[in-house]
Amino acid sequence: MKTFIALILCAAIFGFGGVKVQADDKVPLEIDLPPPLFVGTPVPSGVDIPHLEPPRDGPRPPINVPEGTRNLALGKPVTSSEEWPIIGELEYITDGDKYGDAGYYVELGPGKQWVQIDLEKEAEIHAVAVWHFHAQERIYHDVIVQLSNDPEFNEDVKTVFNNDHDNSSGLGVGDDPAYIETYEGRLIPVDGIEARYVRLYSNGNSANDMNHYIEVEVYGLPK
């Protein structure tokens, strides 16, 4: 009996032919990045931000996702806490353009603001990438990313990123670091959470009180 159980365990781990079997084959996620663009006077980055992520050497480490994963947010409808942005159109956020120049970003007013993407049907989400603004070195405060099947985000809300270290936005204290915006955006791994809506918060930045978005990509598999 013990021998039989051992054989079953080995088969589950390595496959009956001695080759390891994966429940879902994963591949590195490939993301098209815009060209680097820093203009103007750099903003002091680490001032009064104790949870700032240290500089990284080399390229960003890739994350692995199931084969077939793609950007489900492309062209999808976007709403926000402000019906009319100060600059730009909400559709910019899912139009596929990630350039940092003027004319490619949306500006929302000061204080806590959010944008929300409707994937139009439930999906298995494996990563979210966000570009706030990368024409200047700056840090956005209280960056929070949540997923849900409830468009009002009152029920079944799952937080996948939160760097609000002091709960100043009232959505709970987060353990994720603050970070300097670059052309790479921020890539957030997600562990296959099933959701239809993606909501992203911010609360001003180190250069001014406004909130900006260039692009948001949601990588997953349709259900």
C-alpha cells in the first residue's frame, strides 16, 4: 500500500514518464514599453517618503503568466471619480498609447481619485500594469489597485497592491512600497483572481496634488 501511494505522489509531481508536469504552463509576460522620457527639473524623490522603494540595478525581473495571457483592458470602457477629467479623455487610459508626452495622459483633480476599467466580462487576472506619468521623476501617493465583480466595489473586493502606509486614503494600511515613476510603469503580479472590474486609486504626487494616468493594462485570460 505504501509503495502504491509513493508511486501516485511521484506521478503527480513528475509525471508518469519522469518529466515534471505543470498544471498550467507559464511563460514570461512580455510588455511593450514606451521610450524613456525625463524632462524638466527632477523632483526630490525621497523627501518625507519613508517607505520608498530603493533603486534597482538592471532590468525589471519578469513575471510568469499562463500561456495565452493578453491585455484584456485594451479598448475597454473607463470611468472615474471625476466624470470630466481636467486634461485628456478617459479613453486614453486603455487606448494602447504609453508615451509620456503631453496629449497622452489624463489629469484628475487633487485628493483621492480613482479610475475604473470594465473588462465587460469576468476574467482570470494575472497582472496589472499602470503608467501614471513618466515625463518627470515623481512619486504618486496612496497607489491602490483593487479587483471586483461588483461595479460599485462594495462587495467581494480584492486588493492586489496598496502602498498607502498610513491609511491616509481610508482604504486600509498597505505593505507595498512607494516607487518612482519611470517609462516601465508599475507591474503588479496577480494570482489568477477572477474579476470583471479593476479600480486604481491615487492621492496626488510628489510634484503636485493632481492625479494622472497614461495607460492601464490588465493581463489575463477570458473565462
